[in-house]
Amino acid sequence: MQVKVKLFAILRERAGQSELLQEIGNDSTIGELWQTLRKEHSGLAAVNIKLLYAVNSDYVGPDHVLRDGDEVVFVPPVSGGC
Amino acid sequence: MYELRDKALDLNELVQVVGDPGAGAVVTFIGTTRDNNEGRRVYSLEYEAYPGMAEQEMRKLGEEAAAKWQLSRIAVHHRIGSVPIGEASVMIAVASPHRDEGFKACRYIIDELKKRVPIWKKEIYEGGEVWIGTQTGDPLPKMPWVSGS
């Protein structure tokens, strides 16, 4: 199955792209997807910050199981406001 | 009422949006960009958001505030893109029957916005640039709003 990963801020810059499609095994968790991306994208391998996870615009925990067609966002530390 | 904007924010617009003849108070907050941070001279700031989720999370904050205090209407506008020094990056307006609730709600919304709304700030300073929050490996906040985390 396939998910769409959107990348923002420091992750977008490190990966050199804002969006990618990723093939993953059935019942993969979002935490497993992140480890896969780190192996396949050298720019992300060097990222050593803690991330929050979001699926289809809602925060989820690292054990959240993904479904075909999900929109996934790895959320680096947020810094909105002022 | 919960919006991202790519140009200058307008407080009058928020105040009009929350206008309510039954409200005895409108409390507003304006967050502005500073020309310095941790001893560095900051030249400019860039804000980036996850569209859709950012507005949704701002709306959730408004709903949480409305569940805690008696409020009439709430508006939150956050600017994205390049924001010149000294201009507003965020504006909040809360109308409420009484002022105490409005002050508390305004404070709650800006404090929580900084913790969990997916918006990121990059500082461009003398000699470099940095995405705020990523430079020191600061631990992320606990996520009581995520089930199972």
C-alpha cells in the first residue's frame, strides 16, 4: 500500500522536497514509516530531533497503524505564535 | 474565524468578527516579531504552516477555551510567509460577557497554540538561520490531547 508524506520546515529542507509517496507493508505503524524514510533519504537520516506524528490532519501516537492513501505528516517542534 | 494569512494581519477585522452585543468585553492579543533572540540580531522571520491541520488545531483550542470559560466568540489569525521585524505574527480576539473569562481564554489560546499548532518559525540572523525549537533538542511537550501517547 501507499501513503502520502508531506514534509514541512526543517524536514522539507533536509529532504529537499515537500511531498513524497512511499510504499509500505500492510499494518505498518507511523513509527516504522519514519524509520523506513530515514533509511531511504539521506537528508532525513541525519535528523535528530523528536517528532510528533499526524495522520489525515490529526495527531496520533507512534504506534498508530497506517492505511492505504493516508496523508502522513512528521511534525518537528512547533514554534508558531511570537 | 481561525485563519492563516499570507499578508499583514488586521486587528480591527478580528474585533469585528467577534463583535457581540451581549458581550461586555473583547480581549485581544497581538504577538509580534522581535529583532533579537538569545543575544543574536534577527533580520527576518519566516513562518510555515501545515494548511488545514493548523486551522483545525486553532479551532480546537477555541473550543477548549469555550468549554472552560463563558465566552461569546473567538477569532485567531496567524500570519505565514515572511514577516518583517516588528509586525504581527498572530492575533487573537475573544469576546465574553465578563472580562476575567476573556483574559484567561486569550492567555490559554496563545500558550497552547505555541505548543501544538503545526506552525514553524525560521529566524534569519547575522551569520545563519535556524528553525526555532530544533537547535537544542528540546524535549517535545507531552501530548495529553493525543489518545494513546
